[in-house]
Amino acid sequence: MSLRKLADFVTIIIASVIITACGPEDGSTPVALSAPPAPDGDIEHAPPQNIIVADDDDYFAEEDNRPARLKINIGIMLPLTGDTAEVGQALLNAATLALFDAKDKRLVMIPTDTHGTPQGAIDAVNQLIEKNVDIIIGPLFSENIKAAHPIAKEAGIKMIGFSTDEEVAGDGVYLFSFRPEEQVGRIIKYASRQKHKKFAALIPDTLYGKRIMSVLEPLVASQFNELTELEIYPSDSSMLDEPVKRIANYDYRRKEFIDEMRFLRSLGQNDDMGQEYMNKIRNMETLGDVDFDAILVPEGGSMLGSIAPLLSYYEIDLDKVKVLGTGLWHDPMLFNEPQLQGGWFASPEDDLANKFIERYKKTFTRTPPRLVTLGYDAMALVANIVRSQKAPTFSDRILTNPDGFAGLDGIFRFHRSGLVERGLAVYEITTNEFLKIDPAPVSFVEKDRPLYVELPIDFKPKFDPVFGLTGDGPSLSIESDLNSLPTGNPELSAIPSSPFE
């Protein structure tokens, strides 16, 4: 604290002691806010169905007396030619491995090429309908799903697509992807449990960023914490300085330092206390700390590499402020970013995924994209359902089993909205590995509530994405259902820049 403010501080402390001593005039006890109590008793739940290793065949409670089917056709719609053929082929290869592992002779995989275009998707879905498929895995992109869905719906065929565009989910379309909202919810909850109370965020001006903006503040508030600072930055890496400078409150803190040094010099060299304090802060650039103890940076790749050094450059003390991220951080290049060492991010479990990727490399002699596990898990899920039924129907009731399933990327389950919910782990970045510091859950304990995305209704946002600071402090009421989450389309190009986008 600066010497010139010491007298004012002492006055405030004395006033606070007097106010505390007085207390309520009516003698009543002051009211303290706390989190709601935990429900009484244990919550009954079943373990997720393992779709990698066969489980007990008595999975479904009701007896299935229908005649057994000897052939189940599984359609696959992926871009096998065109700009995104590499991704499409990798997903198809992974699905082929899952089919091999299922060892079920009833399963017949029928792949078709969408060419990565809406017209290609229309042609592909018509081909699959002609071949009497029971369910469709794919397509990869939202525009292809929009084109194919009406045709598949009319034929009564469900689709398990890989798009991240939540607007195409539901009504027979289930999206099998990695959702940024869940990753943010997971990391905010974990950081809150580690006693971080004041959060800041640097959000990209992209559709991915807007998805995060829509849930960030209420997620922080649901933990009875505060979002104190928020800045949106452009996609141009040459324009990152100003947003970081503002969120660090650098100009004000720099002026405080300059004013303090001027004051200390005015005391003269005979003022021992002043000289001692001046020597202590001489090499600093700013005075005072930022108004947050954790900062979310949901970015990846080269942009994250450009942002990270600016945090220290604009005097954000990373010994006091924890840097948080999403699954976009799952990139070995970050081992070389000193500002991110010790940072935390949420992501699916990678133990089984890494083993599968190594298996893929040996089988196909090439390194697949990270999202390749989605192709395996989608086919494994279908095979698991088929194994459990004599005549599989792929009904909504079965696909939305509240106990969920366990795959390469951990536990997951579909909601009525068509969105997927996943169990996520928390990792810490070190110099040579992603250290798992909080494992993913192994079951969906509370069947009627999502694990991480809990949005208060009647929430008054303090930050508006267009006009900035608005409203009063956050207000909390009850939690909303996952189906009421805002939707958006974070697909920025034909080729996904990351498996987590």
C-alpha cells in the first residue's frame, strides 16, 4: 500500500470497527448467504453403460419378445472427398475399428460420401434410405445436417451428427461433439472449489466466444462468485494489446506507480521510510493488483501463444492470478509457454483416447485428428444398443438413457434437446505433460441435472456483449434445465480448427 494512502486507510479501519461494534439495533443476528444444503440421503443411480467392453445383456428392464433381426444397417455420411476428406476418412476409419471390436455379425456399415456439401448430403441420405439403414452416423457439418435431416426424419431415421452447431440439434438429430459451455462450467466450478472468488475473462470475437459469453457470467454467479472484468478481442493478433491492457487496468495502475514515486521523491532523501519504500518498488511498472484472482482465456493455437506473453507484459501477476482455459488448450505446443505453466483447463479424459490414437497410428500409419475418437464412440454406442436388443429401434428413450454411456472420451449422455453432456477432467499444464489434477466423474449422479452447466433463471447480467457494463449485481434463483441453454453456431469454416470447437 502507498504511504500517501496510509492515513486514509487507518481512518477507514477505525470507522469499520465502530460500525461492527454497533451491530443491528434490534439485537438480531446478521444474515449470512451460503450455498443451498445438499439433498438428504443418497441419490440412487446406475453406472454408465460401457460401450467399449461388453456389459451384461440384461440392460433393458422390459422383456423384448420381438423376433430377432439378423441384419442391422448402419449408415455413415461423411466427407470422403473434397477439402475435409482427411477428417471424414479418419472418422470412418475409427468407426470401422469400433465395428471390428463389436464382433457382431448382424452389423453392416454402409458409408456414403457427402463431398462436404449440402447437395452431397441430400444425395447421400437418399442412398442410405434406399439401402434401408436403421440409423445414420454423421454428417460432419451443420449445413449438411440441415439438408439431410428432413429427408431422414420423413423416413423415421435418427441421426448422430458431429456438428457443434446446437441449432440443428433435436427432433431426431443428436450431436456428438465437444461443447465449450460444459468445459467452461467445469473449470469455473473447479477453480471456485480452490477458493478463487473473482474472475475475469478474455473472450474471442467469434461464434465460439459468443457461446461462452452466453453462459459465463451466470456460471460464475452460480458458484456465488463474481465476474469482475471482461474483454472481447478481435481475431487479428496485432490488435491484442489493448484488450489485455484494459483487463489488467494497466493505465490506472501505471499512473498510481508514477504518482507514488513522485510523492516519495518529494519527501527528500532524509525520509528513511520513504527511501526504503522507493527502493522496494523502484523496479516495478505498476502499483496495486488486478481486481481478479482467476482469468479465463478460451483460446488455442497461435492466438493463445500471442495472448499469453501479454498477460505478464501488462503486469498481471501470474503467481496470484490463475489462468484458466478450455479443451482448446490440449495442445503440446503449450508446454513451451511459460505464462501458461500451472494453468488449468477442462477437457475429456485422455487416457483411453491416447491409447486409441496410438492404435490408429499403427493401423493406418498416420496421425489422426483429435476428434477421431468421436467416430469410434458413435459406432460403439450403436453397437452397444444393438447388442442389448433383439430388434433395435434406436428410440429417443434408449438414446437418452439418463445413466449415460462410457466411451473413449469418458462418460456421456444425450439430452432430449439432442445435445450431449460429458464428464470432464481438469488438467494442469506443466513443462512436459498435461497433469490430471481432478479426474472426470465416473457416473451421472444426479439424473435430472447436468453436471456442469447450471444456469440461474432471472439472472441480471452485469456485462453485456454489445454495450458493456450494465445492470446491478447478479441475482440468483433456481437452476434451469440444460434444454433451455441458448444456442449458437461456432462453426467458423469448413475445416474445424480444433476438435473442441
